[in-house]
Amino acid sequence: MAHHLIVFGFGWILVASIMGMVLGLAREKRIIELEQLAAQNRLVDLVKKDWEYRWSKSRHAHSILFAILCIVVGFALDQIDPQSTKLVTVTTILMFAAVVIWTLASIRHVVPLMGIADFMMFAAVLLTGWLMFVELPSHDHGSVNSTSAVVDSMPQA
């Protein structure tokens, strides 16, 4: 599953890059619109258009960040002992779902769904950290449980 997460992350970088290209193409048009609104003293419309553009930049940035997190977590999960496959699968599914849900919800600005997706991503990253702490093999003892490896390596009185 870790390899799928890495491939998904790289694929989602492409999605976020397309979003960025669309954003960049619209930049000049937005600047002209903002200048016209400012010249007409339509400040409410100016702020609204400016906010929409800034929101698009935030969507683009979040999409790339989530994709990079998928790649990093995928590489981290690849180091986990195969005995934890269920937790690795849960983590991977959480990340897949979080990225897709957040991006789609951000297009329509559905804040509750974005919050749920943020929580899912946060939970997946915490679960990955926990798995890394508990399941990463020790380089000194070859133990599956790193906690016991630390205890075993302590000097005896």
C-alpha cells in the first residue's frame, strides 16, 4: 500500500500543478478586473474578487502540500514491518480520502468537509508517527519493537 500512496502523491502533484497553471493563466485577467473595480470604487466587489483569487492560491498550495505528505508518508510506511499491514492500509486509505475530499470540497468551499479531511490527514500523519515509533525495526538488535530495543540497549547495573 505504501507504494500506492507514493504513486498517488506524485499523481496528485500533477493535479495540483494543473490547478496552478489555470491559476496562473487567470492572474492577468484578475489583475485587470481588480483594477477596473478599484477605478469604479466598487470596494465590496474588489474584496470579493481578491478573496476568490487568494482562495484559489490556497487550494493550489494545500493540494501540493497534501501530495507531498502522501509521498513522505508512503516512504515512511515502506520502512514499517509487514506485520502492521492493517494499520498501513488504514493510514493509506485515510490519506487518499483526505486529499480527494479536501480538494473537491475546496472547489465548492464546503468548509465542514474540508475540516473533516484536515482531521483525516492529521490522524493519518499521527498514525504514521506512531507506527514509526512502535514498528520500525531497530538497526542494532533487529527487534521489531523499537521500544524494547531501547530498553535492551540500556546499560545493566
